Amino acid sequence: MKKNLVILIIATIFFGCKLMPKEEEKENIKPMTAKTLYGMIGTDSIFQYTLTNKNGMVVKILNYGGTVTDIITPDKNGKMGDVILGYDSLSGYLQTGNPYFGCLVGRYGNRIANAKFMLDGKEYTLAANNGSNSLHGGLKGFDKVIWSVKSFNDSSLSLSYLSKDGEEGYPGNLSIDVIYSLSDDNGLKIDYVATAEKATPINLTNHCYFNLSAGADSTILEHELMLKADKYIPVNEKTLIPTGKIDEVKGTAMDFTIAKKIGKDIANVTGGYDHNWVLNKSGDDLELIGSAYQAGSGRYMEIYTTQPGIQFYTGNFLDGTLKNTRGGVKYVQHAGLCLETQHFPDSPNQPSFPNTILKPGETYHQTTLYKFSVR
Ligand code: GLA
């Protein structure tokens, strides 16, 4: 009897220890860190990296274009859904006319008029890919290059890219780090850091198309948007190049200072919203500058940034023709909205806009945070 009891006690302690994770083992009971092969471009492997947090929020990113393919967040009932537009496979991202879904944008986000600018007395000619203008870095912008992975764990992915002197017409080697981090309070933070060997324009951003209904609504016209911006930059309606003026939003369709449905005034904006708002910020701290809300799902997204501007684009050029879309869904006009935190378009040609020239010895550092919750 006594012997059996001793055996039982020893067995209990032994198996108990085995079953009960030790402190250091507990550390490892985290969501699975995943890196999976997503496809090939020639002989280059394209991987998809999955970030997860303790709430089960998931963000998936490719080394191709630093592209965010999925942002999966809970709705007000705890049901998970993907809140960005995307494709089922790499071929979707590689198709001609992919309108920059989820990617990193650079060396200069948005348009540079006539694909030209003057810097230190020299005229530079860029690759024109939008009529006579250069859009989102040119023919092969940072959205179409393969980024190196510097580090990866379940809460962050650090990417880097060396843009060579002369690439797409831009001066000097530019070395860029982009760090995506997912926090336990459902924030997706993007840090952009760069240094240049020659003076160069720089304007980095991300081009996610959000639809907080996660597929329930075919457009974002019912989303309520708030932007802390009393001013915006009017553009030439044909070329979408800034006129050089900065206008007040008050009394116009551009006023989002109090949250309103995107569809409310969109009919009064030729082509739909595709403008840069001038954020009400005094400095370059990370500040809350806007929010988007979709009542059906209860999803609410706050946008924080260090940047002076934001391009709010309502997917005006989407027309249902993209192939390999996620689940075969037709992405119709206004299926998603972009909130591209950035410097103002065409700044290198607009002397009154804030400076976008990065000089050797300086460090470019911008941060944007998209924070998800429900209401
Ligand atoms: C940005 C531009 C738009 C359009 C999209 C990509 O948001 O401002 O005009 O080019 O990118 O389709």
C-alpha cells in the first residue's frame, strides 16, 4: 500500500511537471509564427509572413512589394474577417493593372508632374507611368521589388531595400527599412526609415484598400470617415496634379472634420475622392488624425501618423475587372478606400509645400499606425 502511494506521488509529480508548462515553456505558448512559400518570381521565392497577437488578430505580408495581403480583425460579435482587398494568389498581385493593393509605395508616393523635378540646379527625369507624370515611384516602384527580410517574429517583420542610384530616374543610393509591428491592442504600426547617399525626394507610404465590412458590403460608401484636416489640396481634374493651392474644406464635400458617410457628398467630387488632405498638426509627432467606422460590423479603425498629409482615395478606378481576387469577388468602383499617410503630391515641384528632400547624413523616419477596435 505504502509503496503504491509512493509510486503514485512520484508519478503525479513527474507527469504533473510534464503537463504543467514551466515558466520558460509558457513563453513559447504563443500564436504560431509562420512563413510560407507564396509563389515564385523567376528564381526568387516569394514568402508570406504571418503576424498574430493574443486576440487572434492576423496580418499577412509578402516580401514582394512589402505587400500586406490580409488584415484579419474581429467584428462586434467577435467574428474574424479580412478588412483589406486582396487576391487569392501571387498572380493576382503580379497582374498588369493591379492598383497597388496593400503594397509599400516609393521612392515617391503619388504624382510628380511631367515626371521631372529640379534639385540643386539639375533637372531629373523620372519614369513616366501615368500619362506624362510619374506615379508611385514609376514603372517599377517599391511595390514591385523584392524586399530583404532582416528579422521576423510573431509580432513584427522588418524589411529592407536598397534603391540604386538612377533607379526610375531618382538620384543616389537610398537605403530603406520598413518595420511592420502588430501590438496586442490590435494596432498595425508601420515604421519607415531611410538614408540617402545623394539628395533625393522621398515619400513613402502604404496602399492598403480597406473595407471594414470584410466583404459584407461591396462598397465603402456607407463607411463613416473622420479626418482632422481643415485644408486639402485641390488638383487638376484630368491629371490629378495639385494646382499649387491649399483650400479650406469648410462648406465643401471635402469636409470630414466631423465624421460623415463617404457616400454623402461623393457625387459632388468629380471622379470620387482622390486628394491629399493637409492634417491639422503642429509637429511631426505620432498623432491621431482620423478614423473610419462601418456600422454593420461595428469595426472602427483609427489612423495615427507622423506625416503632414493623407491621400484619401475611394477606389475610383476599380471596375470589377481584376483577376484572381480573394474568393473571386468583383471589386467594383469604391470597393475599398485607401488612407495613404504621406507628404503632399508633387512636392518637389511645389515650393510652397513642406520639404521632401532627404539629404546625405539625415535620417528619414515616419510612422503610421492603424488601430482596430469595435463600437
Ligand atoms: C493613389 C492615387 C490614385 C490612384 C491610386 C492607384 O491613391 O492617388 O489616383 O492612382 O493610387 O490606383
